[in-house]
Amino acid sequence: MTKADLLAALDAAEAGRWDEAHEIVQQHEADETACWIHAVLHAIEGDHGNARYWFARAGKPDRAANATAAELATIRATLGT
């Protein structure tokens, strides 16, 4: 997965286009950052069980109950943008 793909997923998620973001990250399930974004998307949707699974795949602590726009900002900062 390229950085551009990850940024496109973040842009879509932050704009409320969760289906678009979800489609992007689903194509890259082996990428830890894509899994992290995937986790946040499920947390936003209220699917905390699925979010926990994706946080684990991303190697991140379970934040399913409180993942927010701040979590997406943290991901963006990790990418250096």
C-alpha cells in the first residue's frame, strides 16, 4: 500500500465518506496502517467487536470504545503529513 493510498483513505474517512475509506483499506489488509484506519472506521460505525479485531491486526491497543477524529489525526501524524 502506498502512502498516497493511506492518505486517500484518511481523507475519505475525515470527510465522512466511510464506505470509500473502507474500500481502500480493505484492499490492503496486510498493511498495519491500513488495519489501523480500518479499526477506526469500525469504531466510528459502532462496531466495536470488529474494531477490536482490526486494532489487534494493526498491533495497536484496543481503542474501539473511544476512537474518534483524533485517532485519525494521530494516524495522519504518524505518516508525517
